[in-house]
Amino acid sequence: MHGSDTHAHQHARPEHARPAPREAGFSLLRLSVAQRLGYVAIALVLIWGGVYWALS
């Protein structure tokens, strides 16, 4: 019974195709070393600025 139509088989249709891949969002792993160090420096300045402000 392999040739009979008892088993419905559907092929992929265009409306069921995968959506187009989106652009990747922000990722620290994609930044250069200089950019990563810059963001770390900004974070440290903000953190220590907050500590200094809280203790003063």
C-alpha cells in the first residue's frame, strides 16, 4: 500500500516558510576590545561616583 493516497503528505508551503532572520541585537561579544574597555570604564566611573556620592 505504499502507492495509495491513504497517507496525506504535505510539502513545505511558502506561507509556512521560516521568517527572514532578524538582525542580531546588542552583544558585548561583538564589540572590539577597546569598546569593551570603554564600557567597563564608564561602568566603573558610574559605580564609584555613586559610592562617593553615597558616602559624602
